[in-house]
Amino acid sequence: VDAKVMSSTLNPGSIYTFGSYEQDYDFTNGPEPIQWKVLDVQDGKALLLSQDALIRLQYHPRETGATWKGCTLRQWLNDDFYHTAFSEEELERVCLTRNVNEDNPTYGTDGGEDTDDHVFLLSLSEAEMYFASDEERQCEFSAAVNLIVDQEPSVQKGIFETEDPYGYDRRWWLRTPGMYPLTTVIIEKDGSISRNGNIGAYASGVACHQWNGVRPAIWIEID
């Protein structure tokens, strides 16, 4: 790929196509190209966030809470998704990123150890820094959010076909903990960061075992 052409398409706010993943819930036509929103460009690298929520998953099972380092969603992103979504050539461009896992800024809930990730979720501070408004944080959900892993195909379809009146089916995960270790901060349907009703106080988040949208983030080499 011509580096000058690539650089011109990788500007903050632009949309970039990279990798592929099943998104239309039609397995007969193969995976669809992933559209990414470019959040940042620096030092020959670009930070990408999937334009849509690609799937709905738990952050971590009901029995125990977990920091980002130990959660099952991190494992899935860096294993199943990473090796499914990208070709060998694309994998060479996905950077190994050192992520700082901040504590909850209001409650001090432990964010855990820093991690090295190929694929990750945005932190609360990143979700604030890269979006100018709640509206910009809103996203669409691909048809594949009907998929729930570890269930038979016969019972997967239709689970989330009816829109939830409270908007729970349009929320997506961040990696910052909520008020308690069993909770994680999310972006609500209207794009706001989950709050507890007190202005400026970041909320309790939601229970780790709930099923919410996943918007993977990656840094890639531009040239």
C-alpha cells in the first residue's frame, strides 16, 4: 500500500477499512470489512476504534469481578478476535500496545496492572479525550450482536432482535472499573458515560456479567 495514500486516509475523524468480521449475521457470504474510526495519529501509528459495536459479550462471568488484565473479554479480544479479524499481512501492522489501566477517578476502584494488548477497549479517560460530545460516542450495532458465544446456533438468533426500551441493547464497554470490582464503566445508549446521578461523578458502571456491546480498539502502523 502506498504510504502517502494510506496517510491521507488515516486522519483523526476519518473512517478506515481494515480487517474483516462477521457483521450481517449471514454466514453464507463471508465476513464483512471492518470500518474503523480514526481517533489519533502519532509517530507513524494510528489509533482505531470500530465504527460499530461488532458483538455483545460479557466483560467477565457472574461469579467474580475482574480488572481489565484478568477479564475474559480481554482474553477473547487478544485471542479469538485478533486471529479471526486480521490476515497475516494485517497482523504485522497491529501494534502491541502498553495500556495504562487507571483506577476509577471517583471511587478509586483498582484498575489493576498495566497490560500489553494487541486489541483492547478504551478507558474512561480515552472515551472523554477522543470524543467531543455524548452524541459522538453513540454507535450502531452490527447484526452480529445477536450472537452469544457458547450457545447453539438454534438459540442464538432472535435474542436481541427486539430493542430494549431502556436502551440496554445499545451500550458498550470501557475497560475502567466502576464503583465496585464487580462492575465496569460503560457508554450508555445516548453516548453518555455511565453516571450515578451526581454531576461529575462516574457511576457504578454495570455488572461485569452483563452482555454489552464491544468496540475493539487497535493501534496500527501507518507505513
